[in-house]
Amino acid sequence: MKKIFMDYASTTKVDKEVIDAILPFFSEYFGNPLSLHLFGRIVHEALDQSRKKIADLLNAKEDEIIFTAGGTESDNIAIKGAAYQNKNKRGSKGPHIITSAIEHPAVLETCKHLEKQGFKVKYLPVDKFGIIKIDDLQESISKNTFLITIMFANNEIGTIEPIKEIGKVAKENNIPFHTDAVQAIGKVPINVNKLNIDMLSISSHKIYGPKGIGALYIRKGVKLQPIVHGGGHEKGLRSSTHNMPGIVGLGKACELAKKRMEKDTKYIKNLRDKLIKNTLQVEETYLNGHPEKRLVNNAHFRFTAVEGESILLGLDEKGIATSTGSACSSMKLKASHVLTAIGLSPVESNSVIRLTLGRDNTEEEILYVSRVLPEIVEKLRQISPLWGK
């Protein structure tokens, strides 16, 4: 049976060059980078080099990068750190955060946690494509707004937000701007200075690096309170002995992402466009997210009268790994907050699948999926009580 992976938004396999870079740090270069002896100094050099490779990808400075356990922790450090730094802001509304209704749970759940502690949060609505309105952002700013946190690109529907415009508004109002760029990194050129981004979260396993490691860019001058306390690692913002194999892997993955971005994005976009074109030929099939302002690897479809989970299982039987854009509990249907925010009904939200591509996918695989997927949808519609054709 074929084995085709089209769930690259969830994770990626570790690149062979990344593996080769990591392996010596399990046995040969095993010192603690903070130790003063030779073993430590050798590893500390690798720590600095990895920090520089990440900074180069973002057009940042290496001393503006701290290492974390992944995108979720990066988001938490940025948002909670800013919140606790500004907890004493006074006013009728209290300390105030602005975010969007379609953020990753790492941002949304952090904001909800802060609301329980008395912080105010404004969740900006999005249009049918998943894009916030800059006018809404400007109108939501108050004298107590201490952070704007809007994702770079959505993990479900692939829509890219107007980051440059958001950064401009944030800078004009002297408000730090954080963005969760976990999905965008390596797929979109990012210059944190030109985009006026003050904090940015990334995760290694989305760019062919190892799991369990990430980074947070923090512009020099941005003040955060630590949420992890201990020995004072990473400028006191993330105390813990450094995960050197992971850090070296992330650094190498960022180096490769910068080197391969133009070639990879062109190649993947070509495959994605063929997949979208072929799939939309299926009757009553729709593309979710913006048709153009979307990640080059993301294709998110809605099929009238068919459950996305059933399509996923049908594809899995054919050796094709994908994901759905809605969550389903054993007791009742729970629509994705992203799909609800763009105006889909619970039934529509349950009729989607997400196919996300990577550098290892081939045109042959696209053709295979384009043949198999319509057959699965047709069979499911024949037994669907919602299909009246």
C-alpha cells in the first residue's frame, strides 16, 4: 500500500542533514554549555551558532533569540511575560490584550487564563477568509493595551494575516506586537524589523527539525516577567539546562530553511495549486481560507454532505495521511473555532479536510490523491442523508 504524508502542518520528519548535525551532541559533545571547562566551551560555541542561524532567518540579532521547548511555550512566555510585566496598568478597562478569534490554542488558552486573573482580552473577528480588519484593530486599542498578539498564518485554513499593517499600527501606538509564526516560518520570508514584529514564536518540528524545541524572538528593549524560574538560563526567561541536541537541530533546520526557501516554496506551491484545481472539480466542494493570501503548502476543503472524519479514514485506508479541520468528541460535535469564526455552520465545519504538503511530496502523489479523493467523496455521499442529489 502507498504511504503518502499530507499532514505537514502537524509535523515534519527530521531532515537527514539535521540528524547528522544533532548526533554528535548526544555522545561526543555532551558538556553543559554553561560550564567553564573545555567540554562546556565547545558546546557553548554550538549554542551561539544555533542562535545566530535562527536570527539570520528572521533578520534579527542573535542576542534577541531565546530557546524554548516549542511554539506553545514561546507563546506562553511572550504573552504571560508581557501580562505580568504590565499587571499594574490602571484604568476602567484594566490591562488589555488584543488578539484574534482564530489563534492557535497556545494563544487563546493563555489569554483565557489571563482573563481569570483580571486581564482584559479583545478577540478580533475575522472575515470569511480568516483575515482581521485593521480598522477593528485600531478601534480596539486603549491606553491600557500592552500587547497585540496576532498569528502570522493560520494553522487550519492557511490564511496569512496582514502582518506588516498590524506591525505598523502597533509601532504607531507604542504597543509590543507578538506573532505566532509557527506555521509561517520557512514558508514566508520574515524580516522582523521591516514588519515591526517585537516578539515571534517558532517551533522546530514544523521545519524538518526535532520535536521538543522552539525559540522566541524578543526585540531588544521589550520587557517580560519570567514564567519559568530557576538557574537564570536564557536571560532568566526560560530557566532549564539547555537541550543541546534539540538546539543544534533547530539551528540547522533554520539554516536549511533559509537556504531552500525559494526553491521549496515554488515547488510546493505548484503541487498545491494542482491539488486545489483538481479537487475543486468535485461537485459542491469549496476551498476554505483566502484563495491567494495563504501558505504555499495549505489546501483546506469543504465537501457538502460528507463528514471530514469519514473522508480522512477513507484516505487513510488508501495510504494517505491528512487531517480534519474540526474537532469531534465521542458525545457531540464540536466545531473548530476557526471555521466558526469564518462563518461556517457546525455541519459545514464537520465536512472539511486539510491537506498540507512538504518538500518530499511528488506530482505522482498529487495525481494519486486527485484520483482517490473524489471516489471516496462520491461513495460517502451515496450513503449520506444530507446529500439530496
